[in-house]
Amino acid sequence: MQCTFSILSAVAEQHGLSSDSVPRQLSAAKVRHAKPGAAPVQLADGGGLLLYISPGGVRSWRYRYRLGSKQQILTIGSFPEISLEQARIAHRAARWLVERGTHPLSFVEQESDARQAEQDAAKLHTFRALSEEWQQATSLGLSARTSKHRQQMLDAHVIPTLGDLPIAEITRKELRELLLGLDKTVPVTAKHCRQYIKQIFDWALDAELIQGNPTPKATSLPNQSTRKVVPRKALPLSQLGAFLLQIDEAPASDPLTKAALWLLILTWSRTAEVVGARWEEFDLEQGVWEVPAERMKSGEKHSVYLSRQVVERLQFLQQISHGQYLFPNRRKPKDHMSRMTLSAWRKRWGFDGVMEIHGLRAVASTWANEAGPFRPDVIEAALAHKEGDRVRAAYNRADFAKERKRMLQAWADECSKLLAEVKAKKKDLAASDVQKASRAEAFNAFVSKIKA
């Protein structure tokens, strides 16, 4: 019940539902002193909101409404856990949903499932999980003795403190306290632990699970080693069509998650730039997305030239996304979608072993470099890569706007072509060996064949 109130109050806050014109009949005192009877008692407040009192004295807030030709009852929560004023807030949100043809109960159930999915996504990226992923990926070039030593060191001194924490929520202060505590008694161990912690956070940073590395500077501990760079996994171009089809047809996937994945793929943008996108940054008539400097890794403003396909998808997105963000966070309406949501989707639908979300930029870059007519400088500009040569960067002010727009349109057309080809293959397969399977089984069988 508390979950229902929480979700509805978030809707009220997001859409500014602070008042209404419903004549109210109850007062806090009347609610507080209401007594049960031999039969259930229902005290109306107005607009379908009522306080229901069972013969046993249990009190709950209910909203009676009609949608279509059927009367419905939504239980908002119990009293006194939810006060009269709080019940009215939830009531306003529920009425707002009904006015738009949405069943509040169905909406609450979907939002509750989405919240649970976000929580599950966060659990996928604990420090322990990322530590294990990092160790597995980086142990191939190490001796068995060295690999075992760092595993034992982390298990003894780091995992007990940080293991169950989501990697994105670990603070610099927490790391500093942990390392300084080790440095007082085992300084060499502290040095090595700092090295491993930094590399694990670098791994998470490369996967775009965090916005920065919170590991304290080398000056906090002696003899700090340098960072070890780990390559990212990129999806082969031959599998991109299957990935695009999975986005479009995967059952039970949130439309906002699908839209975010499409925007990321078609614009060559980073995860943080996409999930944090605001409607005010877009000019759909001109086909331009202006990402402000403070949201760019380079610290410089970046223009993204939108293909026809992107504009069409954003026009559709406007019908279902009404806040300041294109992709609002379901648990925190004033914030944007978690960066881990896209990565969790990738794992859920079986692409974990072949790619990382950030690797989609590499797929586009590889295609552009091999497609022929696109200059390297234009490709790098579209990827928002900062010029490494400071002298050249000081004189190179070329924006390559027309070439970048032409290139991104060609990329969008390529994606549309790959998607169409895979759909055609799926249709052929559906007529043969997967025709007797269920829809979900057929789709999974098809994706497996495409991957193979």
C-alpha cells in the first residue's frame, strides 16, 4: 500500500498536481475520530475518495472511479500511515491518470515493476560484481600466483567493506577512510589495494557505470602504480541487426529504455549524454541536439546532427515523456534514468558476452572508417573526441556540420537496412523450424541463429 502512495505522490509532484477543484467533505479531526460500525463505514471526501472503515476498525483510503463502463476501486493505503492530506495528493494523481484513460492500478503495478527492475540493475553492479568481472578479464596476462595474490588481498581488505555497495554510490570519502586505515598498519598492502581499487573503478568508468573515478590521488599513499587500461567489448557489425530487432521486439521492455538505446546508437553518443538528455537541448525542426559543455566528457559543447529516423523517434517519444528529461527516473521523478538501466537491458537479453553499451560507439566508428567517403576528422568530431594535439586543436575550428549530418543520416539508413534484413530472415525462419514454438521461444531461437 505504501508503494501505491509513493508512486502516485511522485506523479503528483512530477506534474504539479498541488490542488484541485473537488469540494472536500472530511477534516483531519473527523477522520481521526471516525468509529467503526456493525457494517463497513464509508466516509466520502469528494471526487471518489473515501475513508473505508471495516467492522474490525481497520481504516484505509480508497478511490472509486469509472473508466469505460466499469466501476473500479483503488486502495491508496491505510490510515493513519497515510494522512488525509497525503491521501488527497495520491487521489489527485489517480484522477489525473483516469482523465487520460489510464487505470491507476495498472499504472502502479507497472511502475512498481520498473522500480524493482532498477533495483535489480543496481544489484548487478555492486563493487563485488565489478571486482569479479575485472579480475576475470585482466587475469589472462598474469601469472597464477599474481592473480591469486590480488584476489586474496581484495577479499581480505576491500570486499568486506565495499563488496555489497553499488559501485556508483561509493564515495571518495569512503575509499579514503578505508585506505588510510590500511596505510597506518600495512602501508604496502594499502598501496596495492589502492592500485586495484583504481583499476576496478576505471573498468566501471569505461563501461559508463560511473561518471568519474573517486579513488583518492596518488599523493594520499606512497608508491602508487599507474593505471592499467582495459579494452572495451564492441558488438560485431554483423550482429547489429539482431541487436536492433531485440530492442524493437523484446517483450516487456520499457518503451523509454528502447528509445534511449535507439538514440544512443543513432547519435554515437555516450550513455551519460543520452540518459541525461533534456528536451530543451533539442531543436527537432532544425534537426540538432546541442549537448551543453557541463554534460560532455570533453568539457566542451557538442552538436549532434539528427537523422530523419532520430527525429521521428523523438516526435513519438514526446507523446510519452512529458518532464524536463527525455528519460525520467521512475523512482526519482526529478532525476533522469539510471545509467545502469541500458547495461542491465543488454545483460537481460543475452548480449553481455559480446558487447558493452559504450562499445556501440566503436561499432559506428568502425563502420564509418570502413564505409569509404567519411574523413577521419569528421568521424572523430561526431564522436566528440577531443583533439590530442594541442597546437592543432588551437587552430582547428572546423565543425564539419554538413559532413557529419550526412554521415549520421547514412548510419541511420544503414541501421534501418540491417534491421529490415534481419526482420526478413526472422520471417523466413518463422515459416520453418520455429513455427511451432511460442512467440518468445521463436524470437529467442531466431536471435541465437543470427548470433551464430
